[in-house]
Amino acid sequence: MIDPRPVGPVGPVLCVVGARPNYMKMAPIVRALDRHVPPLAHLLVHTGQHYDKDMNDRLFEDLDLPRPDINLEVGSASHAVQTAEVMRRFEPVIDAHRPACVLVVGDVNSTLACALVAAKKAVPVVHVEAGLRSFDRTMPEEINRVLTDQISDLLFTTERTARDNLAREGVDPARACFVGNVMIDSLRAHLAHAVPAARTLARCGADAGLTEDAFGVVTLHRPSNVDSPGTLAPLLGVLAEASRRLPLAFAMHPRTRRNIEAFGLHDVLEDARIAVLPPQGYLEMLGLMSSARLVLTDSGGIQEETTALGVPCLTLRENTERPLTVEQGTNTIVGSDRALILRTVEEILGGGGKRGRVPELWDGHAASRIAERLHDWLAERAGARELACEVA
């Protein structure tokens, strides 16, 4: 039975972004909502969780994402403070626009905060990228994923096993819809426009012996990896060792750079063949990854992107919420195990390593499927509301 609430006129779909990974997921969705016949009215809300103006502007431009209609300008803070501030600033937006639903993506603090406000205001919540689980409750993102899914009315999944995860947690399987991966929509749409790796390396003054066809890419940003010198120092050490076999381009996150400075770890990379790059735009990272021999990362999104690109990926974590990238893709979980990391690097460079395949429905059309199902779902709800008003 369709829940007829809320009764009365409703407005647009409120599409929420808050951090860099959200942009890659939302850009194709916004375009699909515009292209749908009839178009689905929507407003883009940026919470400001990631607030670097230059990087934001660059990412919006790279992804052809329209400027936000509303920016909450929350900024950085602890998890609790940031979540609370997003909720406080988002509530008046819902009151002002009476949305048909609130559409959230991924697993950042803004995702959970806006979903909570919507649910408490009796506004339907739509979660894109639902049902992914690392089964590691020490990860803040895992808490965000689990709670958002519990209060969502419509859940779009990227892989079939996500429905099983949701069912185990008591989520009605009828609320879930397998549509594929919108991250791959963005990748496929923009790969032809990726900035060539050679240009990025030259612009950044990379001088660690990198050549366009013989380098690896590194990203490292998760607090569990970079917020403790006891963890960060060994990881930097094994990267330095790996660079003796293959020069590395390290697109260094500001958090990682600050902690290297705070912990006095510059000397660990001093003699390494590692070119430290500033944070890169989306098109630059696409160019680097697509040309790399391998990628070492703790990013969830990059695990998916490397699988779509067919580039071997070593995930510097003990688990992943994206098991499909391991089971079908090019991803290998290596954690912080020095011997395993170096052995896997050697296997890949020797012509081994995973070849992988592109998973089901990672075809560049996930956003179109989302727009189609969302339109039908909202129409069903509108019909139920009209019926409820007639009965009343």
C-alpha cells in the first residue's frame, strides 16, 4: 500500500550534495531529470560540507553540474557538529519548498543529515547508492549508510547483493530498485574529455621519473589511515618502497598533507620516486587513472572507477563496501600489509594481477533508469494522495 502522506501540494525534488564524491553521482542524475519526458522539477542543494571554493568550482565545471540553487555553507567541523548544522540549515529549505522528495546520494554526513530532516518532516527520502556495506561499524560512513537506508522510502542500488544487505536489516525489498552505478555514468560521459596524464604531470612539475606510460597513482585520505603517525608512517614507507619499482603520482589530500607535516614525516618520502601533486580536478584524475599501470587508494569511488577503466587497484583498507569491485573488477584488498602490497605490485608489473570485467548495469545509463523509476514512483504517490483526499 502506498503511503499517501503528505497531503497537499508538493514541490520539486530536492537533490542534495555535500562532498566531492556526491558531485560525480549527482551530475548525471540532474541531467537525467532534465531530459526525462516530462522533466522532473528539481532544486540542487549544496550543504557546503566540502567548502574549498576553487575545488568546488572546478568540479562543478568538469562535471557540467549546474550551480547549486541553494548553498547551506556549513563548512568543516566534527561529525556531530557538522551533521547537526546541516540539519539546522536544511529544515527551513524543506519548509520553504515543500518538496516531492529529498534525493540523497552516497554516505557522507550531509546524506544522513538531510535524510533525517526529511523523514522527520514526513517528506519521502530517496537514497542513491543504497545497500552498500563494509560491515565495519568503526567507519563513520557505514553508520551513515545503515541509518540512511533505514529511513529511506525508495532505495536505488548499484549491485544486486545490496538488496540482500537491505533485507537482512529489515528493509522491505519492494523499496529497493537495482539501477546500476551513476559514478560510471559520469566516467563514461567524461572520459573522452579527460586531461592527458602527461599534461597534468608536466603542469605539476612532476620530477620523480614519471613517464606517461609507466607510473602508478596514489590517493590516501581516510582518517583511519592518515590521522595517526603509527598508521601513516608505515603506509608512506611502503609507498616509498613500491616507488623503487614503479614511480608514483601521489595526489595528496589536504588532510594527509597536514598530518605529514604535523607528524614530521617528510623524510619518509624524501628519497622516494613519488611526485606529490596537489588535489586534482575530476578530468585530471580521470586522465591519470586511465593511463596508470596501477592505483593505490583508500577511496571507495576510485575502486569503482578503476574497475570500469580496467586498471588494477590496490585498496589500502581492511575491507570494502564495494565487494563487486573485488569479485568481478580489478580491485584487491591489501590493507596496510607491507609484504602483500609489495607482492601485489610486483605481480601486476610482471603481467599478472586481476583483469576483471565491468559489472552488470555499469553501462552509463543508471541515471536514466533512476529518473524513469522516480517519475513513476512520484506519480503513484500523487495518485494515492488524490485518492486519500477524495475519500476524506
